[in-house]
Amino acid sequence: MGPAGTLKLPGRSAGRRDRSEGYERVRRLRIALLQWSDPGVWRVNARVDGIDWRVYAIVDPAFVTGDVLERARALMAAGVGVLQLRDKRGQARQTWELGRALVEAAEAFATKIVINDRLDVALACGAHGVHVGPHDLSVAAVRQVVGERLLVGGSAGDPQRAARLVAQGADYLGVGALFEARAVKSDASAPQGPALIAAVRAEIGDEVPVVGIGGISAANAGAVAAAGASGVAVIRALCGAEDTGAATRELREAFDSGRSPGRAG
């Protein structure tokens, strides 16, 4: 109670803390139920174990210089941990054929193939995962369909949405836009800087991989790492590079230069 018997209401920080604790309780309950149903399969972060998130390549045929599959193979050979196929203009069959070719090519590497938006294509081509944005199917709906078979990623532009996606079952998050990206992605949000990564980490903790996205290059990847990201998602700097291997190495080295010692990938 406040002065003269008035009721003292909690401040904004208390409200945010309560929401965060609520999301955390829901997430832990979900994990506990999955572990109880089949302890040998349903374990924390089983799908993200061993993935190198540092360079998350987004291959968009609209921005690729040269042959798309050749570019993708070069990225895999350069050590890209995750490769997302983002094909906004392609017909379903065309995207499926390219996705299937990527999955087959990835068998020779340690790269995970993720399909943007299209859950049907991801399932049909045998991809390792699917990534959904704010205007696509919800993470909860995707998880209901795929169970624990696929990696499920979601896009977050603020800490509150990030927490909701984790509670729904997202395996990892793409967070941004960090820098100016509207020349490549017309629906990208205004840049918020690496501070957005730090804010998301404060909300959801360190368990879920967080990949920064939006205008990222070797010049700013270190700052993204320093803010707490697990990796950087890049389109333009990789799809249009003259030397794919060199561009990938440069990004990875720039990211590593800002990475906190001991941070999980």
C-alpha cells in the first residue's frame, strides 16, 4: 500500500519481469512435457546441437550473381553452418527442385538447409528446417505440424516477440533489422542497431541461438557478436561476392573478433 492507504501499482520494469518469468515458465513446462513423453528424443536443444551459427547464409535467387546452386555449393564448401533458401518469386515446384538439390548437396558438408516461409516445400524436399516471418504461419502452427522433426526459426523485431516465439517452440531466432537492409528486403524494418540483440538476450537468456540480420557485413559483424548474437544472417555480402570462400571467411573472422569467450554458438 502507498501513502494514505492508496494501492501501489508495480512499475513497468516489474511488469516486464513478470512477463519474462511467465514466458520462461511456459517454455520450461513445454520442455518438461516433451522430455516426459520420450526422454530419449525430446531433450533441450537436441535439434541445434553442433550447428555452427556464425555465418547463416541466405540465398535468394534474385540477388545471386551466377548460378544459384553453384553459389550455394561454394558457400557450403566455405563452411557456412546454415543456408536458407529464400525464393519469394519462384513457383512452388521450382523452389522445391532447388531445395531438393540443396539438401542433396549438403550431404557432403555440415550445412543445415532451411526453407524460408514455405513449410510445404521444406517438408517435400527434406530440408532440415523452416523459417517463418511475422506474416507467415505462426511458429506454434508450424511446430504443431512438424513436431520435433525440423528446426523451426522465427523472425523477431523486439524482445517481446522474441519471448513469444521461444514460448511457441522456436529453435532459433532471426533478430533485426540491425542495420539498413531495405534495399535488399523491401519489408525490412528500420534499423535498430546491435542493441536490439542485447535487449533480446536480456529477455530470453542464452539458451536459444540468436542470429542478427539486416545490413550485416564484415565491417559490423564484430559489433553484432559483441552484443550477444550466435551468428549473422547475410544475403548481399555473400550472394554477390566475387570470391565466395573469401567473403565467408572474412565474415566469420569479423564475427569471431567480437565474440565473447565461452559463448555458445
